[in-house]
Amino acid sequence: MTTTRRPHAVVHPDPPLSQHQHASCHSNPSHPQTPDSDRHEALVAIESMEGPWAVAGLPSTLPPGSYALRPGPGRQAPDWQATASLAWALERYSFLRYKDEAARKAATAPRRLVVPPSPAQEEAGLLAAAIYLVRDLINTPAEDLTPAHLAAEAEALAAEHPGASLSVVSGDALLHADSFFPMVHAVGRAAACPPHLLDLRWQPAPQSASLPLLVLVGKGVTFDSGGLNIKPAAGMRLMKKDMGGAALVLGLAHVIMQAQLPVRLRVLVPAVENAVGPASFRPGDVLRSRAGRSVEVGNTDAEGRLILADALAAAGEGAAGGAGAAPDLVLDAATLTGAARVALGAELPALFTDDEAAAAGLAAAAAATGDPLWRLPLHAPYAHALRSPVADLLSCPEGGGLGGAITAALFLKEFAPAESPWVHLDTMGWNLKPRPGRPEGGEALALRAIWAFLKARYGGADGGRGAEGGR
């Protein structure tokens, strides 16, 4: 053997390994493997089978083929095969839309993990499909993912799920009294593609009108130049990812609808490009909001909170037409502040909420799934930084200030429905470096944790009606 550690799994390749493939396996020290004499097994030394990424590096080191996993004695954790298959699938992800045929062929050479069917395995397949969707959306360049393209993606998602519908308001219609999203319009009006407001609704059956209402809101800035407060080149380079919050809530919506979670679902995505042009909004402008409050623009590069504010105001209006009970939960996700990244780094989304039950539930779900997030305080005294001498609110502190993730969250709190629990997630939405199961590029940070939290909160999900279907 090439290691003294007891292997945690036995990998069975099909077809059997050739002598050359044996040598290739042995030459990679990251996963020591010892095939037996008939070339049908490879021993894989893995530190622990309990983490979500235990086997994630295997697909990139094993030769093409079909594999199964068998744990060593005493190494089996609950649902370990489903966890392994999810990690395997996430490692196999590649964004190949713009690659040539040779690159596509090399990246898609079949390395299949065969696992027995189970509810946990169906859910793993569903989560993988949702995470692929999120990654694909974030990785797509802004030229090919405008607000109109994002609306088309949401339309395709709604079409996959019975009971789902999508309404879209765009351009100057965002200023009409019956579809009033004035700050969404102001932020996006300078771009070649007009701003859009996407409103996806779903319920599992016509008789489910009494189910709790869950509202997801996602920031959909398809590219952020910073506006007139233009970003430097380095700060603008990755700004195709500024719709990461929208991608995350669309991925969550896919899981919720496919798994038939017993809720009524509403997904609101304000989709804009923050561009520079004759119609750009300006620092010092005073904008009207859907909630009726006036907002002085402190910096045009703090645009995400403006569009989210209008969407959060709509979230509190309940069912269609403003009728019906208040939402049981409102959760927004956004690539909102660099301050959150300074505080927590790129891998740890910041969580804000005043609802202790939601905070505890999300923390427990994050720990259980190995999909971390970290709660930061909604420190009320910092709200003084949002005072404006000419408007009801200032969008961001003058000069940026300190505690920027907190002041951004406090601004959003002014528009979140007071009668409903509200959760705000400030996320990076991007892997800066590749790790097993997590390639460089767009990432669905906290999706698995949020899904586990929603399952625990609402129950009744069957793990998906066939995870291989749909996306």
C-alpha cells in the first residue's frame, strides 16, 4: 500500500483499469490508491467520510469509468453515499459554453459514481442541478446575461414547474402606478437593456392557498460598473457576478418547487445593469421608493440596496394585489458589500436577522450541511449614518464609513416588512480559487444550508420528484 492510513472507501472502476491507468493513479499523491491484482479495485485513503467534500477530489484524479463507493469498517456516516454523490457531481461541474470541442470532450469524459436509489440520493441530485444552475448563471458574461436574458431564464424555470407563473415589468412601466418600482428604474435606466422586475409565484396545488407564504428576493445586477461613481478596473473585473443573489434565489426556487415544499412561493428579482450614460442616476439625487420614502443617493456604486429596497417593499404586500396574509418569511440574498468580505472573507456569507428562531435554525443548518454562514449584528446605533438632510434616508454613509455591511443591512431593514421575519444574506457568490467540489467561478454559497433550514421550518418535502428531471 502507498499509505498506512486505513482507507475509508473502495472504488470500483468499470471497465477495469489498464496498466497505464494504474500508473496514473499511483502517480497522483493527493489520493493514494492501490488496485488489487485483478485491477478491479482501488483503495482510496480519505481523512474523513463525514464532511461534504470527502470524495470531491476523486473525479479529477480517477480515469474515466463508472465507480461505486464502499466504506471501510466503522466509517459509514448517515446518508454518506448521497453526500458523496453530491460532492462528486459538484467536482464534475465545468462551464464550457465558450470552449472549443476538444476542451468540451476532455472535460466531459464520463466519470460516473453509481449509488443506490434513496430519498437522500434524489435530494442530492436535485441540489446538484440547482447549484449547476446558479453557477451557470453567475459564470455567464454580462453580454449574454442582460436583465432580459435573466427574465428568460426565470421564464424557463417557471415553465418547468406546474403551478408556477412569471410576470415581468420592464422599462418605463416600472414607473406606472400599478407596477411602481422607481428605484429599480433609476438604477437601470442608463443601460442598453432596460431594467426588469421579475415576479415568480408558485404553489404546489390549487387548494394550497392556506399554506405559509415564503418570499425570496435576489439582487440581479447583471453588471456593475459602479455607475457615475465608477469602479476601478480591478474592482470591475468580476462584476458579472453581481447578480449572484438572483441566481441563488432562482436555484433555491428550483429546489423548493421540485421538492414540493408545502409553501406558497414568491420570488422577486430586480434585474438591472448599473451602467454609465446620459440617463445615469447621480450622487445626490433624491429617489422615490415603492415604500413611499425618499432616498438620497450617497454613491451610485451602492446600487444594490436601492433595487432590493423596492423589491422588499413589494414582498411585504402579501399575495397578489396586496391582499392576503403577511409572508411567513422574507429572505433576500445579494452580493451587496465589500465590507462583508473584509469582515468574513470570500467563503463565508454574512447573515443578518432580528429573528432569533431563524438565526438559530440557519446556524444549525449551516453546521449540519457544512455550508457555512456567519451572523453579524443589526446594530441599531449605526443607523445614524443613514440620515440625510434632504431626504428620509441616505443610501450609504458619506465616504463609505465603517461597518459597511451593517449599515447596508440597516438600510434594507427600513424597507423589509415589519410584520414578517426577515433574513438578509450578503454573499460573495464566487470561488476565488479552486478547491475540491468548488471550482473557481460562480458559486451557490449557503444554498444547501438555506434548503436544510427551509425543510426543517416547513417540513413535508419529499426530497424531489425525480432529481434527474428538469435542470
